[in-house]
Amino acid sequence: MTTTVSRSAIVRLLWLQSRGRRRRMWGRFCRPRRLILSAVACALAVVWLGNAAMTVWCRETASPQTLRALLSLGLALYAVWHFAKAAFFKPESPFDWTPAEYELLAAMPLRPRDLVTYQLASVTVTTFLKAGLFTLLLLPDLRCVPLGMVGVLLAMMLLEMLRMAIDIATWGMGRGAFMVYRTMVVAGLVAGGFTCGAVVARDDALFGRINLGEGLLHRLLDILVRVNDSVVGYAAAPFQPFIDLVLADKVSATEVGLLAAAVGIVTGLAAGAIGLYAVTSRRVAEREQRAYSAHGAAVGDLFIGAREEALGPTDAIDVRCRLPHIPRLGGAGALAWRQLIGARRHWGSLLTAMIAPAVFALAPCFVIADPHIAFLATLGTLAFYTFLLLPTAVRFDFRRDLDRLAVLKGLPITPAAAAIGQTVVPVLIATAFQSGVLAFAIGARSLPPHLLFTAILVMVPLNVLVFGLENLIYLLYPYRVQQEGLEIFLRTILTFTGKGLLFVVGLGAMSAWGFAAAALANWAGTAASAYTLFAAGMIAGPALLAVLVLYGLSWAYRDMNPIEDLPR
């Protein structure tokens, strides 16, 4: 009887929450100060759907070997990403719930398996949408669309089960166990990277001249097929039943057996996640109780010692606590200092997360023959990574203070100072990362040191522009960092599409300015000044846009209502 009541309550709660989310999404969409971005989002949605349709209709059908390699390596990389994400950023809670949602569920008479069931049901809708969109992109390659759809859906559900199990396990780990887990993950990533490099080097796949013309895509696909056929392909062995379903020609007894095996794997992993959460939550509660008892005993001894000291003869002791001097700057210095302290606490995770992009950015230095072209390729790779992916990894700004916005707005700090103080730390981190990569590239290719100074002058305003724009969009459409669901999925797609279009527009503007600078230099009769004009424009243009974005960020922060605009 209790199980029936709890299940019906979970279903009712999910229905009410989905209804509330739809109403909130429509209400936020129709707000006057968000109409411009809402219109842009609709335009980006049309662009993305048109791009998806053109991708489906115009591309060639992939061979079974290529499709198997892409699916195997893609699913394996997705699983590795979940392991690495939990190792570098330990989950603060086992599920991605908002505080209001957590308080509501904690007050209900639900057992651990009911909570896990609720989480599974809440992510199923998003998984259905992801599977449908991915199946749409695979239409030219699927021989049996229903089996392909079911295979993709079950594979994505398996990834969701895996992510949930990893988050639950790492959430329940103590500090020592978590450090062991992080060490094992880092060692596995290093070993996997060396293995992939050894396979590619052994097959002589990357040596020789690389041309950007015909045959490059086929060459990269051949490399992926070779990597999948090597020992690296064993990493995707758990996904092979799902991949066989996707590549199936027709419904037969073999495919029915594969479907049963895939459903059994997903169901077993879901049951394992339920049992893991029951055990882990009990161990976490016991550990917290022991820590609370030990802390209470220590506090009691402290008060007893203080009382005995107060009863006896004491000498006057002048105790002064001095804080390090923090530059005020109208309040911006204090906010930046606070974000720096947060970044210092996570320096290990930040340093580890920067290893992979640094390796990819430095790859042109070892592949391209011309040192100047190699340096420009490294600079372009850093700009691309900064524009699209780096803001997701470095969140020491407004995105970290969603629940503290009401407190921040109550401080005697001007909106401009708040905008500067909250964005200066990610800009400093990004600049330090870029300086290290560019300095290594200059040293490796024996280039003059002044190129580093010029490149940093170009990258600093770009960093301010990128992080200012990221925080501006966040304040206009706030969300929780670990939030899941249909709204976040659509937001992610539209955000990356918009960033990609802006990056293309930026490349077009840079190319146009290059031709204009050359024309101005020829008109003036000094060819040497073309480089100076181009560099000055590349510094002044992003700097002007960065100032405008910071002004918009301060305006959005000033007009934001921390009570009505925050997601619940």
C-alpha cells in the first residue's frame, strides 16, 4: 500500500513540476527585457533545425565500419567524460536537484529507491528528446529506423544510469577514497592517451604532409576506424549490443535477443544505482553523525577549558587578527578576492582540466612546418576554445553565486563594480592559461618573444568579451549549474549554436579588417604598417565590444530581481 501511494505521489509530483516548468519558460520568454534574446533564441533554433535537415539530406551515407567506429568511440568518450568530471569536480549531492526540490522531496515519506526512481523519471524525458534528435541525424545511415531509435535510446539511458551511479559513488566517498579515485582516473586518462598515440604512430596515420584539401576527412575517418579496431576499441565493449541494434538491417530473432540483453543491462544498472544509493546514503549519514559528535565533543572541551581559565588567574593578552590587505576598488576588489579564494580551493581540478585543451592547442606546433603559421594555428585554437568551451570550465563569477545574488545586491557596491569584480577572476585564469600555452609554443618553435606580448594584448580583451557575454546571458536567463532537464538541453544547444555563429562572424570581421588594413597600408605607401594596423584593430575592436558587454552586464545586474528571476 505504501509503495503504491509513493509511486502515485512521484508521478503526480513529476506532472506538476513539468507543468510548472512550462509555465515558467513561457513567462520568462514573454518578459519585456528578455524579448530580444528570446527572438535570437528562436532564430538560432531555426538555424539549428535547418542545419540538421541539411545534414540529413545532403551528406553521404557512412559505411558500417565508419559508423561503428564513430558510435563506439563516441559512447566510450562520453562515459570517460562522466568518470573524469566526477574525478575533477566532486558532486556536492547525488542528484541534480534545486534546493526547493530537495526540501520538498526530503519532507515526503519516500524511501531511497523512490528518490532514485524519481530522478530516473525526471531525466527520461530529456533522454527521449536527445535520442530522437540523434536518430534524426542518423537517418541516412540507419537500415532499420525503429531498431536504430531503440538502440540509441537504450544507449543514452545506459549513459544516464552510469552517470548517476558515478555521482552517487563519488558523493559518498571520503577524502582519502576520493583522492585514490582521482589518481586512478588521471592514470587511466594518461594511459589511454599514450595508447591512442601509439596506435596512430604505429599505423603511420599522422605522418606526412597535411593538406586542407580533398581527402582530409577520409583520412581522419580512417584513423578513427584503425583506433577502434585496436586495443582501444575494447573500451566500448559494454556498448556493443546497443551499437549492433543501431546497425541492424531488420527485425529478427538475433535482434530480439540483443534488445532483451540491452534492456537487461539498463535495468540491471538502474537496480544497481538504487541499491548503491541506499547503501551510500546510509554510510554518509553515519559518517556525518560521527563527525558531528566529534565536533560537539571538541566544542564542549573548548568551552570547559575556557571556563576553567576564566576562574583562575589570567593575564591580559592582546589578541589581534589581521586580514590581508584587499584593494577595495569600490567593492570590486573584495568580490574578486572572494572568487580567487574559491579558485585556489579548486586549483587541482582547474589544472587537471586544462591539460587536455593545452595538448590540443599545441598540436599544430608539432604538425605544421612553418613556425609562424603553427603559432597562428595555436592562437586560433586557443581563441576557439576560449570562445566555446572555457567559460563552462571556469565558473568563478555570477554563475557560482546564484543563491547569493540577493545578498550581493544588498551590499553597498555599484553594479559596474560588481560586474568587474565578478568577471576579473575567470579572465585572469584564462589569460594565465593562454600565456603558458603560447610561451611553450614560442619556445618550442624558437620564435621572437614579442609575439607573446602581442598575442596576450589580443587575447585579454577577447577574454573580457567572452566571460562578460557569458555572464550577461546568465543573468538574463539564470539557471543552476548542475540542473538537468529539457530546458537546459535546449538552452545548451542554442547557446553553442549562437556561440558558433558569433565565432564565424568574428572570423569574417577579422578577415575583412585584414584586407582593409592591407589596403590602407598600400594607400599610405608603407607596407610594413599593415601588420601594425591589423594588430591595433584586433586589440581595439574586442576592447570596445568588451566595454559594451560589461555595460550591459552591469545594467542586467542592476535590473535583476533576485526573488522573482531565480530558478526554483
